[in-house]
Amino acid sequence: MPGTTEEPQDSLREAVTSPFQNNDLSIRLSSGYIRNSGGDSLLRSWFHLDGKNLEVKKEENGDLYIAVEALGMISDTNSRIWDEGRQVYRLPVRKDEVPVIRENGLMFSIDIPVKKPGAYYVRVAVKDEGSGKHGSSFQYVEVPDLKKDRLALSDIFFTGAQGDETK
């Protein structure tokens, strides 16, 4: 309509809220509740991207890189969205690393703030900036109520002795 301006489409938001998974990029998702050193409660989602469909881009100087953007949201079991986190990853790669990435894929993580205990769906969508391809996945997670002085377990994650070095 003349005189109106449309909001630019957010393809990641569309992919993450769609009832259907987007499989142009294959994603495996694993999420769990954590408390960071500042005492903030977070749902950390690790996701593995299949490297076969990621586009390797070249800068003007010849350097290679892969660029992806991720959007993670948490919603309750009634589909009410509570919070989200968005992250852009720009990874420099060497030519000899490309076949390894194609074969093994890449691991990323994204943190989503969570304000109260309860049952949530973690929804993640990823866009490859080079090809424009999307992938999405979701997972059910329960955030424990730590104020009840009971043993609580969300998930078990093993990390290095120096903390999480996920890249």
C-alpha cells in the first residue's frame, strides 16, 4: 500500500517459530540449564551444523570464511515466547580446513536468558550468510527451581578443566 512501510522480514524468526523444521542446514541440538559466574540463569544450547551445505566465502584479499547467524528462543508449553538470544559467527578458515569442515561440520553454542523455573521448548534457527540456507531444531528442557533446596538436574555436560571452550 502507498504510504506504508513494511518491516524487513526476519527469516530466522520465521524459521524458529515455524511449526515445521527447516532442513536446508542439518542441525543437532543439545540444551541445558546453567548459571554463569555472574549468577544469571541461562539455557545454553550447543548445536552441530552439518558442513556439507555451508558456503565458504572469500574476502577481497583472498581469505576464506564461513558466516552464520543463529537465533535461539525459549517458549513455554503454550507457545508463549519468553526470551531469545541472537549470535553472529564469522569464522576464518584455511583452504586445507574446508574438507574437514565438510566432513565433520561445526559446533556452536548460544545462550538464552531464562528468568524462572519451568518447562520450556528451546528453539534454534541458523542461517548460512553465504548461501542463505536455513536450518532449525527444537528441544524440550526443564529448568529446575533451585530455591526448593532439593537435588536438581537439567542435563549433564562435560567440559574442559578451564571451562567451556566451545567455539
